[in-house]
Amino acid sequence: MKNINEIARLISDLNSTEINQLSEALLDYNISATIYNFEIVGDVEKFEVYLADSGKGKLAVVRLLKETFGLGLKDAKYYVDNSPCLLARDLTYDNAKKIKTDFEEIGATITIFNNKS
């Protein structure tokens, strides 16, 4: 169990880019891991919001992307077609949580990461 706790501590110190690299490295060992299943919260001032999956209601996600981020149709569709992807960074936790709630209400999967980089 000591090794598990040490691994968890090391992972908690990684920024989102490093977690993504870890996910890719695990694939070399036939371990499927995705950074979008991790949500790091705590006393961190800045957060990143990722669209992990747009779900079945892609049109609703496109509409909400346009509304939330002021995107044009082409840009909003690009995010939906290329998820998982970063939507926003340097957000407060409250703002990130609101975005997550809004998108999950329409069936999308949103993940919040602390921005340690």
C-alpha cells in the first residue's frame, strides 16, 4: 500500500501536460488510462476545463460552446469534433464548476484540472 500512496502523491504533483504524457506512456504497457478521468481539486487558484466527450447531443454542445465562450459555429464544431480538448484555462474553481455543470446537464463530459504549469 505504501507504493500506491507514493504513486498517488507523485501523480498529484503533475500538471495536466505531464498527466497526459503519463497516460500515453501507460499505453506502452497496454494500460488504458485517460487524464480525463482525473479531477484535481483543492486550494489551487487556477483551473483548466476539458471537454472529455460531447456525448450524444453534439448539436446542444455546439450551441452551449457558442453561448459560453462566444465562439463561432465553425470553432464550436471543431471542439466537439476533436474532443477530448482544452476549453479554457486560468479559471477560478467556481467558474470551472459552473461550466462543468452546464455542459453535463446536456450530456457532455467535462473534466477540471488544476493549472500547476
